[in-house]
Amino acid sequence: MIHVQHLTKTYDDLSRGKFVAVDRVSFTVRPGEIFGLLGPNGAGKTTVLRILSTVLAPTSGIASVSGYDVVADPAEVRRHIGFVSNNTAIYDRMTAWEMVEYFGRLHGMTKEHVNGRLETLFEQLRMNEFRDTPGAKMSTGMKQKVSIARAMVHDPPVLIFDEATLGLDVLVARNLLGVIRALRESGKCLIFSTHIMSEVERLCDRIAIMHRGKILDTGTLSELRARHDQHDFEELFFGLLSHHEQNETDAIPASSLAAGGVR
């Protein structure tokens, strides 16, 4: 399970003062569920996920993975999580098999255990045809499959996909979505972050819409449509963003607007 409560991340910006990248975000993700984190670029999605994976420390609030706090128990969090992004580095001279084996050993798996796990993963992800291909000769789709296998090799209960389909061709992206559905059926707890609304509609059990560091609304697709009286999800999404931006503008004093305080 993932539990996030009032999570906040701020940065000191010399030109703008304090910049709030994540603003009191709260949500829970249960085992056997795909939780969609949807928002435009810069919404704060990746910052939230980097905090959950212990890459960044929160400024305030609580975040836990499988009962382990990301600040107090970062090593345990990393043992219980797998992280897939669209820009995971692949070593040019290592083959697909060597790469995934290497990360399995880093997680403390014995050679026998990791080899058995790799046989299962390479069959599941259809990677056997390029198991001996070095990274320098892999296609984008091959590299992405290696990244997924790396994240799954230690069989973590929690998996995070951050813009994982970005740059993939249609067939590879479709295969990836099928893998994610299968992981849900096996009881994994999953976060799927994207700005592609069609993927969220097809895949996610519940959805949180983020903009400018805040979660604007959370619910199932049917709940969101009913709550906002809008069946077209794209119109619902852009309507929420527009409403939020207008509220922020209305909250700024007129004197600041006259002085050019908003750009």
C-alpha cells in the first residue's frame, strides 16, 4: 500500500522566492489497484513519485510504502518498490540479461534465485529474442522492456510507472499497458503517471488530476464524470485546469495585477 498525507515539497528560487512544487497532496493506493496520476507537464507528478522512491526528501507531510516511511526507512522503501520511467539509463556494453541480473544481485538475490526470476520475466515480457543484445544495439522498445524487468526483478509489491510510454511506438506501448494490467491482477499496488488521458481511461481504477502542485480531484472515472456532469473526459480535465487557474487569478490582489505581478 502507498499512503500519502499532506505531502509538500518547496524549493528556494532566487527569481521567484519560494516555489511550491507539491502542495499538501494526499492519496492512498491499495494492493490490486492502478492509481492514475494525471496532469500536464510541470504539474508535480514526477516530484511526488521521486519522493515516494526516496530520491527526494519531502519538505513536510507523510509518505509511506508498504508501511515504511520514506524519510525514516528509505532502504526498506527501496526494497519494496520498483520504479519505471521513460529515461532510465541502459549500459551500452551490458546485454539485456546481464543488466537485469546485475540489478537482481544488487537487491541481494542469489545467483540461482535471480536466474530463475529472469527466466520468468524474459518470457513474460517477450525479451528472449534480444536477451544477448548489448544496450548500444537495443531499440527504444527493447530498452524500455529492460527498464521494466529491472524494476520487477526483486518482485516488489509496489510499482511506479512515470511517463513510461513516452516515446514508445504504438505496439510497444500497448504491450506495456497489458503488462501493467497483469501486475494489477497479481495483486500489485501500482501508480501510473502520465499526461495521456486515453491511457488513464483504459487502465486506471482511480484517478487523481494534478495541476500546479495540487490535486484538483480524485475518484473513479465514473465518479469524476458524475461529479462534474461531463462525460467527455478530455473536456472534464481541461475544465478543471481552467477553473483552478481562474481561482488562482481571482485570489491575487488587484494591485498586484496592475503592477504586472502576474506573467
